Amino acid sequence: MSMQLEFFDVPSPCIGICQSNDKGQCLGCFRTRAERQTWTSIDSDEKQKIIKRAIQRKKRIEKKENSKDNSVEKSIESNIVQPSLLDPPSKKTLDTSNDFDFDDFEL
């Protein structure tokens, strides 16, 4: 382990969203309850480790949320019914109500 000169204290990652999820992790900074409570009494090296762990937690939660969003999109897409190749083709009619009369134009 390398020793690092400590000129500045590691700032708290708190962003003011102080609510906990079901695991006791803050929804704003992703620190655990214990990590938040001991923040002022631990050294800078430990603070940096906590920040790294919080970043990993955030990434895991975001990945989990994105996979849920993707599964919802897939279920919506799976409900779209594609016509069968065995069905007769549907006849499309042209709407001619807005056609222009080109007889009035001079060439």
C-alpha cells in the first residue's frame, strides 16, 4: 500500500438526498448507514474506499434498473402482433380528397 500525502480531507459525497433504500443505502450517495455515521471519524484512505464502494453500488443499481426497463420494453414489443404471411394482403386505398388540380397551371 502506498502512502499518500494528505493535503485536503476527502469531501463527503452527500448530495442532499438523504433517504435510505431497503438495504439501508442512501439513495443520493449510495453509502450505507454505518458509512454515513462514521464519515467524520475515519481517515482519508478509508473515505476513498467508501466512495469507490458507493460508486460500485450505484452502477449495480443503475444496471438493475436498466435491465428492468429493457424487459418492460421487450414485453411491450412482444405484444405487437405481426400479420401472418399466410393472411391475404390488406388492400390499401389512396386518399384522393386532397389531390391538386394541375389543369390550372401553365407550363
